[in-house]
Amino acid sequence: MAGNLSRFDPFRAMARFDPMQEMEELLKDNRWMPNMRRFGGESMMKMDVSETDQAYTVKAEIPGVAKEDIKVAIEGNNVSITAEVKNEHEEKEGENLIHSERYYGQQSRHFSLAQEVDDSKAEAKYHDGVLELVLPKKTSSGRKQISIQ
């Protein structure tokens, strides 16, 4: 039992030049997570973006959302994905909610690509909580380089 005892040193964090370590350890504690969600602590939707010579492919994880509640907007090389997770909680008489970790609200992601997207040929599919966008690159707009003589 004596092997489990450790001496408390209030200057330990300062001695190792990492005074924020205790704060990080405190925030890692899972009991704070439900409270953090109330203040917008919910994580962003996770995405993968890949590119070929012809198009960009975006895969975004948006679980628990109906495809009717997902909006994608394209303007030039700017892409915006917005998803609304709706609260479908039914309260039963005599039942109290003790703990909830499910997120309800709106998530969005906005990003810019290196090249403009041909929005007339863009495609979107949603299956098993993953939104897949195929965004063809816009062909050059007749821009011509001339030689100087």
C-alpha cells in the first residue's frame, strides 16, 4: 500500500516548464464533455479531400442526418456543407433523462479549393452517414497566353 503513495509537489508543473499540463488533463476528463457541448464544443464534421486532373472528391462524415437535411453550396472554388441534426427525442411520462451525449443542432464546413468547380456537373451521394461529392474542375475560361515579340 505504501508503494501507491506519492508526494504532492505544487511546483511540479513549473519545474518542467509546462504550466498548462494540469489544465489539459482536467479537460481530458470525460465528465466535462456534456458541459462542453452546451458551449459549442461539438467537433466538426470530418472530411477527406482528394484530387485528380479532372475533379476533386470530398468525403464528409455526417452520421445521424437525413439527406434532406444536408445542403451543399458551390460558388467558384468555395464549397459549403451544412447539415442539421434534429432532436427526435420523445419524452415518456414518468421517465427522466439522466445522461445524454447525442448532439442536436447544425454543423457546417466551408473550404476553398485551388481551382474553380464546374457546379453544373457536380454530383453528391449520401450513404451510411458519409456524404461523397464529386466536383469536376472548371476548364480554362478561354484564357490565352500570348508571346511578346
